[in-house]
Amino acid sequence: MIVRCVDNLFQTDVLVRGREYEVLGERDDCYILSGFDKGFSKARFEIALSRRSSRVHCGVRQPLDS
């Protein structure tokens, strides 16, 4: 699963708002992200659309079948 960071408050030295991260697992209401040793609260992220199943048109993601 891919998630996008929507809140990097108190984590600006680690997370980048708007960047997408790969989730390796979940534990205690946290996402375990690829490349990190610790979990981050799920509240900091939104689930991102798969890049393979969407395209960007004028800055808006749209399904490939539309």
C-alpha cells in the first residue's frame, strides 16, 4: 500500500508533506514505512491512489478507464 504524508508536524526532519511512502506493515495504529525503523501515526497519512491505476490530468488523478 502507498500512503501520502499530510502532516509532518514534529517530524519535519524525517517526513516530507506530500511525499508518498510504501507501507510495509501496521502496528498499534501506526504505519511501518519502508526505510524507517519506527512506526508513524496513521493520522499523518492518507491512502494514495495506485500510480498504475490512475493518471494525472491537469493536476488531478483520474482512473485510466475514464
